[in-house]
Amino acid sequence: MLQIHKKKCFVELGKFLSQFSLDKDIRDETVLHNDLFFDDFVNLIKLSKSHNGWFTPEQVYYAIQSWAKALQEDNINQWISSYDFSKTEPKTVGLILAGNIPLVGFHDFLSVLISGHNVLVKTSSNDQHLIKFLAKYLIAVNPEIENCITFTDGKLENFDAVIATGSNNTARYFEYYFKDKPSIIRKNRNSVAVLTGNETHEDLVNLGEDIFRYFGLGCRNVSKLFVPKEYDFQPFFKAIYEYRDVIYYEKYSNNYDYNKAVFLMSNFKLLDNEFLTLKEDKSYASPISSVFYERYENIEDIKKQLENDAEHIQCIVSKDVFEKSIPFGKTQQPELWDYADNVDTLLFLNKL
């Protein structure tokens, strides 16, 4: 199946997804196969929370809209323009997907197909319905693509390469199990924000988006703050007050209560606003409902530290402090060419 035909499938999928938003689902009669898929997708969005308690309609719709924007033809053309897949001999690429946020594995799924290979997918039990639905839509747009897509509930077999995402513990298993295959093995990573004290109220409100989107479950969520030695957290707490309603979601609230209790019983000093705790800690990975922070005297020391710890960091958020850092509020809006772990997936696939 030619790449141009696959690209057309994904562009049509983007048009389909653009109809769905938290405010209102608006049917566009020019979109292909709405008679078969529109109502069913609305129902699936409503049911997503029953499949995974963290997949609230707000979070699912956000992921859908992000992909609707990403799957525009200009974006796809810009993304693939640097690669030549004309001589690709199709291989079968196994995917082991995560399920921490809605459609988190869709970029790998897209990458394998757009590069001319076939995909063998093992979904996470936490996110196994959305991506399968989108695959069915692609097949409806062009039935030939069905020959390129296989889902499996068992172990991966009969594949030529693999892209696997998991925890640091499962990564060790993946590295051993797939040692004889070309692979990308993804481990735990976290995102950090570096503050100087010169941020505006709007900057800090946007930082709240980086912290609370998907309840903080994604590797692109900010879980650690670096702040000046005498930093005043009052402007930060004032800004993120806009996200206070997160505490009314039961699963988040339970995590907040539990983690706060654990911290207090351990006699840790906390900053707390009744829906988020801040704990001074050198670790990068904070639990749900908590963000760690570390004070610094010299910004150059932090730059060196983050360079040394690059393999643990997914995103760095700042206001022009770091080259190539991400602006506040943008961590969950990656472009197609913003690769997880900074590993160029298309380059890997192009070399198979």
C-alpha cells in the first residue's frame, strides 16, 4: 500500500476526530463514514471512564482534539518530508503500548504505518478500545490498510522489530526478551519546570496545565520544579487555584489524601493548598497530586544537572531559560516530530 494512500487515510481520520469536543460533538456531513462511526464514537467516549477510571470525558476529548490538529495534511507532510521511504521493504513491527493517558501509543502506531511497515499491536489493558476504534475507521477509509494492521492479546510473535513502552522494571525484561531484534525500549521519564521568579501570573497558570492535564499521569507532565533559593510560592499557588476542581474527582482525591498522609507520617515538610502538595525532594518522579521541588543558587548548575540526567527527562519547561525548552502550558501539545525520549522513531523505522 503506497504511503500517499496511507497518508490520505490519516488525514481523513483527522477530519473525523475534529468533530468531537467537550463543548459539543458537531457532525460534519462532508466527513467520510459518519453514518457508521459518529454515534459509536460518541458512545465510546462516554464509556471510556468505565474502561479506565482516569479517562474522564474531559481528558479523552483533549487527546482527541490534539490528534485532530496533528493529523492535518500540512503537519504530516512537514513531518515526513525529511525521510525517504520509497525503497522501504515492509517489515512487521511489534508495538507494546502504554495506557497511562488516552491514545498514548497512537504516535508509534501512526509512525509504523506511515513509514511503509506493518504493525502488530499489543495494547495496554488500560487503553485498548480507542486505538482499535480508530484502526477500524482507517480500514473503512481504505480497506487495503487492514492487511497492515494486526492486534494481539497474547505475546508478540512473528515480528521483525519492536517498540515497547513500560516502566523501568519492565524495560529490563523487554531488553532481554527482544535482545535479538531491532528495538526502541522506553522507560520511565519525567518532565521538569525551571522557574526564575520572573514568571507572570499567566505563565504560572499555564504551568498548571502542564501539571494537572491527564491528572499528572503522563511523562510530559511536570512533576518537579526547580526554583531560586528564596523563591516565594504564593504567586504559584494563586495561579494554580484555577485547577482546584481536580480535587472533586474521586481517584485524584484519594491519591491526594493517601500521599499527603504518607508524607506527614514520615514528618516531611510540605507546602499544601488542599489539592496539591509540594515537597522538597531531589527525585524527579513525584506521586499523583504532588510535585517535588528543588532550590538552586546558580541556574548554570541546574543546566548541567539536567544535561547529566537527560536520560531521565522527557521535557524541560521554562521561559527562555533553556535552549529548546517548552513554553509553559505546551507539554501536552507535542508536534508529530517531537519524539518520545528524543529517539527519532521514523529514522529507526527507515533503517529496518
